[in-house]
Amino acid sequence: MVELATDLQRRGETVTTHALLMEDDLQRHFQLPLGPCEALGIKVVLENELIKRPITHDLILNVLTRLGGEVENVIIERAGKGWRAKVSLHTPSGSSLVEASHGDAIALAMRANATIFATEEVITGEKSP
């Protein structure tokens, strides 16, 4: 697993899809596609934007925190032709892994200041068997 840094970029002038430019600790760059909601959730954190009310990623973190839990880390993996993520949570009742979309998991991890990891297959673009 490799810890990642993030930078959100829009692909193309009129295209509505987004990509998250990521960098590992060896300074290898790769992109992960995002939907518009996940891109917004990440952009708000990257640009330290103030919004009038919490969005979904804020809600999830607020509920988890109020219940005494925390996001420990996120692991992004290849899944067929796409990606998936596992969010590692620690709560008073123990630790658990929750599966999520990679965009939602990244947006949540960024709010929680949790480490984001990716498998080698994600970084190199190799497909999982």
C-alpha cells in the first residue's frame, strides 16, 4: 500500500466528468475518475471552501464522530474495470471495514484527515484478475 496526495482536475473544458490526480510517495502520478458529487465533496476540502450546510460526506463524518468513531484510513483497490474502496473505521465497539465508492471514501478520508492508500494495481493501472 502507498500513501497518496491528491489534486482535483477537470478533464476538458466542456466535459462534466472529473478526475482526481493522485501521487504516491515515489512521486508516481495517476488519475481516478469521479462523479460530480464526489468531485464536489473533494473540491470543498481541497479549496477549504465554506458551505452553508453540511453535504453528505460531512454528515457521515459528523454521525460517526458523535457515535465515538473515527476513520482510520481508506484503501483504494481495482475492481474489474473500475475501482472500489474500503474504509477502515474504529468505534467504541471495535474496528471494521466498510466498502464504498472510491470517490466517496476519498472525500470522507480527507475530511477526517485519514490516510489514503492505494494498491499497486491502482497506481500502475493494471487490471485485477
